[in-house]
Amino acid sequence: MRMPSAGRFARLGAAVTAAGLVTVGMAAAPALADSDMLWIAAPYELALPKGLDGQQGPAATVALGLYHDNADHRVTDGRLTVDASALTGIAEITWPENCAPNGATAVCSFPEVPLTGGTVELTVRAASGAEAGANGRITYQATATTDAGGTLGGPESSTDVRVVSGPDLVLDQPAPLTDVKPRSTVPVPFSVVNNGNVPANGVQVTFHVTRGLSIGTVAPQCTSTPLGEGAIKPITKVDCAFDDVVEPGGSFTLPSPLLAKVAPYALDERIDIGVATRGGVEDVSPGNNGAVASIGAMNTADFAVRGARVSGAAGETVKAELTFRNRGPAWVANLGSGDPVAAVDMTVPAGATVTTVPENCEPRTLDGGWWESEVRTGAPRYECRLPMWVAEKQTVTFPFELRIDTVVRGAKGAVTLKPPYGDAPFAFDPNVANNQAKLVLNPAA
């Protein structure tokens, strides 16, 4: 089975802030570049709606991050210097408690620099009297101390700031739901605020709903379209067009609460939500128009793999089919990342050579490394990738052909079902015993 491109689906679910796109600046002192890296995460640009009647504009949140990437080192005393001197008369910043301001510059402290996260949030708004088109820049520098000895530091990063005029719909980010029972119904939070200075003359709402959930028709203004090839559709798209006018500072909600019915085969589900203005007026900051409602069901999926037993004389070519099966009861999907749900690893039995390689199977060295040859046949090991989603009770077969060079009675090759990355077992699989099988050539009578 195939599924439509997950590109748009993943983009709708991307984590965004009111600040828009995020860039990551690498900051590392040359002497320490081979041992650890200090990173600054900051928005590339920030659109600030101008204020009404000469007043300050509405607030926008800018999330700044500082982190490093080597778990073997401890990094402390992180200092992120934020210079907003170029925003005079354009924008004003409210500093959080862990930032010490000195005029238009502040130093934000990170006593312990983490491997991920490590954010500080600034509140930024257009200055009183700032007109649309005014622009400036915030610059950043960072240093930290490492237990490897010395200081991590790096080049400057920046955020371009501009004052704009127009509607700015901001969609709330719902908290993930976990341990939800199959066959239950759960509420999905949905709230939109116009953070701009101009009314939004209508609201377009789009939902991309994974197969394990159903939100129904939502409202009379909505249409539903199943997406995907084949009988099973992994996503349903629900498009809604509302004529509501959302004034600056006003909010928009659906005509009735959004409810999601959880299917018996649900597992890790999501609803990707997007909002947009209607009436030909563009949103001034579309980066905060998307959200993901994650809903995790209390369910399992029994993944299993079956090998094969084939016989042949020396010089003959035999067919050997390796079969994956999802015994359910849940389906499994990686629609957000697009990663395969699993991989089947096969070691070629002694005395044989692979002459035909199935689609989605790649040759490997005996220890699982990259196969350098341009020829896919003849490798000692193969890794076969499954699709990004598999339905409950679905099977996937990988048909190999092998030439028997030498008859080795009962020659065996290991067949292993594993995650596509890493060696950890599947968290949803209640029976890992059937994740192993054998490919046997010329088994003993």
C-alpha cells in the first residue's frame, strides 16, 4: 500500500512559535569544536502588528534556545547576550526573570546548558507610534563553560524584526493526550485569537486527521476528503470555511466543541490543524497558524516476521519470501516523520548468493555497514524497509531469489524485525518473540 506524500502533513504539524521560522546558529570555540558544540536557536524573522491609535502593538512571544550536543560533557554558566539596540522606536521587549537588562541589551542566564530545550521567552511588541514597514534587528551571542576545560563561544546570530499591518490569527497549541481508551471520545481544544491590528474577514480551518480518529463533519461549512491510494485511507482532510469576522484581540471558536472518536485500531494518532484568513487579506505572521493535537491510545500492535525454508541443488536459483505481518489490533503510522514503521534484516545463509533483490531492500556488509558496491546483488546481508504506515492485519512480503553455489545442509540466515533506527524494541509490541525468524536452505529431512 502507498500513501500520499507526508510533506504537507508534516509541515502542518511542525512546531512553530509566534516568532515564525527558527534558525539554529552553531557556536563553538575552535579548540573545542571536535568535542562539543554550543547552539543558539532563534527565529529568523519576527512580524509585529502595529498598535491601534498610536498605542503599543499586541504581544508576541520569542523563544530563544541555548543547548549543546555532547552528552559526555557537562556545560554550565551559559550566557546568552541579546542586543536589541537596533529596535529603538520600533519595538519594545519585556525581559523574563533570568535575563538581566542593561539598557537595550540583556544577558540571559542558563546555569545548566541542556542537550535539548533550554529556552527563554521574550515578550516583544511594536512600539507606540511605530508604523508598518519599520524594521530593525535583534542580535545574539553566547558563551558557556565546559567541563572539558575552557569556554564555548561563537558567532553572532540575529532576528530581523518588522512592523506590519494586518490580521494575525494565532492558533493555540493543544497539550498531548495519552493513555486514551480505544472506542472512547475525547475533546480536542481549539481556539484562535486575532493578534493583529486589522479584522480577519473570515476564517479557513483545515484538519488532517489520521485514520485512528474521526472528528465527523465538524460543521455544515465543512467538507471531508479521504486521502491516499487503495481501500484504506490513512488520512482524512476536513476543510471548513467560516464567514466570522474576528476583530483585533478577538477570538474564534468552532460552532460546537471539537470531539474525536478513537477507533479500536488507534495507536499514535494526530490531528494537524491549520487556520488562515479569508477575503483576500493575508495573515501577517502565518508561522503561528498551525498546531498538532496528539492523541495516544492504550493499544498494542503485534509485529511478526516469518522466514522461509527452501531447497535446491548446486547451481539452481530458488525463491525465498520473507513476510512481515501486523497482527494488530492497532495500525501503526509514522505520518509526521515519514519514517518506515520497521525494517526486516536478513543475513544470507552460507553457500548462497542473492541474485534478485526486492524493492525497498538495500545491501549491507555482514556487520550491517554500508555496502560500497554499485551492484545490489551478492551482498552478505540485506535490510528491507517497510512503508511509513501499516494497517492492522496487513502483510508485506519481500521476495528474494538466491543461487545455491554450494549445498550446505541446513544453512541458516537470521531474519530480524527491528525499528528502522536504533536497537530498542517496539514499545507497542506485546510479543517480541515473533520478531525473529530464520531463512533455511536445504533443511535436513
